[in-house]
Amino acid sequence: MLIIPAIDLKDGACVRLRQGRMEDSTVFSDDPVSMAAKWVEGGCRRLHLVDLNGAFEGQPVNGEVVTAIAKRYPNLPIQIGGGIRSLETIEHYVKAGVSYVIIGTKAVKDPQFVTDACKAFPGKVIVGLDAKDGFVATDGWAQVSSVQASDLAKRFEADGVSAIVYTDIAKDGMMQGCNVEATAALAAASRIPVIASGGIHNLGDIEKLLLARSPGIVGAITGRAIYEGTLDVAQAQAFCDNFKN
């Protein structure tokens, strides 16, 4: 299982939100490229970037920062989400050197777009499912749909989606542990690999994900915990590498 540091971008700075609320943000750095360097030097094997402004505006806002990080680390897998709602945007990011684009809101509102994106950019598409009580939320979590996360995951099985990033909104940024049960259930419901997100606080939370013994859970995104020092990236990755399943 990969430990994937999150770099959430708001107005060009690296921030963390609580439960997706833009008004409840903590700025951790005004230099996201240097922050990326910190996690790379700490041994991470993938980075998770989110354009928070883009998620709300429906188009990239912090694209220059994303491009700068991708150019600095051309051999590091980077995934980017937030405001990706056109094939042109995906093409821009792929040309910039980003490994994966995460389609969230558009995947819920227009599932055909995921199908088209997978055909145009095979192996590059991740679907982001952000759920509240099992139902998928959209538009920077401002709207909760009537679509079950598990049903939507099954819909994308045949498209060639590389992974699903699953976030329990109630847990995100709260440092109270991720929703292991729901994450494992989603991994069991579909053949698409799942990356857990939201609420990871310490090594104990990583252990709970590993103990779920779900081979479908391939990664864990962590944000506030690594910024506030309750989780060490290198230690957590070593723990995953040495875990006997």
C-alpha cells in the first residue's frame, strides 16, 4: 500500500481544509513546490495534488503550480484533481507531465465523460468519489447527490479507470481515522483499485487499513497528519512495506 502525501492548493498556497470547507482552511506553506520536495525527500512514491479553487470554479486555477511540481519531479507519479471537466484540461495536464487526472464532479454528473476520457487517455484516469453517508457529493462537496458510491464504482469497471480515490467527507481533515469499513466495502464492490482518503491521523489508522486485508486498497492519502507531525511519511511507508498480510 502506498502512502500518498496530499498537497491541496488554494490561491497558490498549500493548505488543508476541514470537511471540505473553504472557509475553514489552514495554510501550511506558500511554496507548494518546496513542500513537494519535502515529501519526495521523505521517501514518498506518489503525490496527490488538489486544485481547491478549481474544484469550486470548474476549471484549473492553480495549474501553474501543478506544472512546476511535475517538471521538478518528472519520474514521480503525480495525480491531480479539482476542476477537471474537459478533455482539453486532461490533455494539458498530461502534456505537463502529470501521471493521473482525477475526475470527480464530472464523473457523477456525466459518467460518459469518464468513458471518453479513458479512451482518449488510457491509464491516466482516476475517479474521485467523495461520499457522505455513502452518497456521492459534488462541486467541491457543496452538493450531495442521490448516487451511491458503490453503484458508481461498478459503472466505471469496464472503462479502464486506473483507481478510485474514496473520501468520507465527515472524516476529512478531522484527524479521527478514515472510514475503513466503507473503504473496504467499496474495494470489494468493484474490481477497480481503491485509494483511501480522509481522516488519517497516525500509524494506527494505517494499520487498520492494512488489517482490513482488502487487496483492493492500494493506497492511502494523508494530509493534515503529515503537516502537523502525527504521521511520518517514511515511517508509514516502511510499515506498509513490511506488513505481513
